[in-house]
Amino acid sequence: MPPSKLLVTLSLLILSCNYGQVKKQHAGAVQIDTNLKKAIEISKEAANQTMAIPADTTSSDYLIYLLKNEMPVTSYWTQQLNKLDAFEIPFDSTTRLSITRTWPINDSVSVIILQYSTNVGSDEFLLTVKNKKHFVAKAHISNQYDSDVSQENPDYYYTEYQLIDDRKIKLLQHKMKDYDTGKENDIVTVEYLSILGNGDILKKI
């Protein structure tokens, strides 16, 4: 074959191979874009999903739904919460009630940890609920507010907790002597709470 024809043939082969590679790369890019679009759509659908509204408005699930979605508490649950004598209801612009955690103890008893927040701090309360209807017991498990120490009252108090397991809670009650003086002394009293199968709460020191 003459050299000129050989060069033309080789050039055509190279162009054909390059075109095939470009075509494959483009097809691959389209596939990635399609998959990415599907992933974004799935992510958006998951983000738009909301907690289903419980049909029974007297169920504790409904209270949880209201608080998680920052909706007003109904008159029924306002009455039930007021019976706890733990915080003031109705709330104002400086207060907020929210859910910290919920979990079941058994088929009939469950636990709700409520946080009551103000513009200077917060309290947390552990509540046990029977059949998702009635509060059985209450325990004040956290108390953390801005310090209001003075020369007359130099000590700062606060309480925190640790969940040991689903039925045991460790309370740490702090007394910070001579707070914010550089000579603080943290005196800690430890208590243990046990949640019984009937919803009662047993305290041990």
C-alpha cells in the first residue's frame, strides 16, 4: 500500500477510536448525572417527610408530636402538665417546652424527658407514662441556670444526669463553693434513680 494511503487509513482509524471514547465518556457522564439527580430527589423526599399525626389527641404520642413540631399544647395536655406542678403553663416568649428523649420500658410503661427552658437556663424532668395516657411519676433530673452568686451567697448549685441504661439514671448534684473566685470547690452528691416496671421511680443515694 502506498505511504499516502496508509497515512490516511491510520488517521481515519485514530479519529474513529477517539470518537468512540468521547461518546463513551459522554454516556458515562450522563449516567452519573442521572444517578445524582435521583439521589437528590430521594433526599428531598426524605427531608419533606414529617411525623404522622397521632389520631388519639389524648395519647402521649400526640403531646410528643406537638412539642417536636413546636406547636401549641392543647387544653387537655395543658391540664395534664399543670398537674405535675413542675413549670408554668401557658408559656410566654421567654419559655419553651421541648422533648429531650423518649423510650419504652415495657408494653405499658414509657418514659418522656421534657426540657423546660427560659432565657437564663433550663430544667429537665423525667416522666413515666402508663398506657400512653397517664403520668405515673416525675423526677427532676437537671437544673442548670446562670449563676446568681453574691458575697452573701457565694455558692453555685446545679444538677446533671447520666443515663446508665433504660431503667437507671445517675444524678450528680453539684455545689460549687466559692464559685467564680479561682478557689472553687465542687462538692458532688450522687443519687441513683431506678424506673420500675409499673412506672414508679425509686431513688437511692
